[in-house]
Amino acid sequence: MEKLQDLGQSELQELLDHPERVESMALESDEIQNIQLEREMALASNRNLAEQNLDIKPRLESLKEALVARYSQLEAIRETYRQHCSQREGMVGQVSPEAFFSRLQTESEKTESESE
């Protein structure tokens, strides 16, 4: 807009009377052209990123499905583990180590007396 500083009053009045000339001057300014160039570069960059995202979308979707399947497997294995832990706790509750040792001694003594 440095051009406006050099204009006289009559030239400025003429610009006021013809807004299309003001618009033309604005569009020709270096600042506006730089902004438009940056805008076009940003649009091109965004378009490029969008295309890359669309290219990897099928792979991402398949990996997502695989992850869901693996998570389902994990849940099934976790449930099986819980059931086994529950069974083990039930078995340990039925047979204490002391009772098992006593029974083993009794059977050992019985076997010894039978062998004599």
C-alpha cells in the first residue's frame, strides 16, 4: 500500500470514486500476492496429506480389525486363565499340604508293613 502514500488528493478521490481500482491495486500488492502464494502452498500441502491419508486408510482399517481380533483372543485367554485359577484354588482348598503329607506317610507305613 506504499503506492497510496505517493498519491495526491485528487488521485485519492478518484480511487474513492472507483472501488474496482482500489481492489485491483490491493490484489497487485506484494503482501496480498505473498499471502495468496502461502495459501496455495498450504492448500497443496493439505491436499497431499489428504491423499497420503487416503492411501494408508485400507491398511489402517485392516490393522484395526486385527487388533480387535487379538483383543478378543486376549479376553478369551484371560477368561480361561481365571477359570484355571479358580479350579486350582478349589483343588488346593480340598487338599492341604499337611493332609497330603499325612496321607503319604500313612500309605508309606502301610506299604512297609505289607512288604514285611
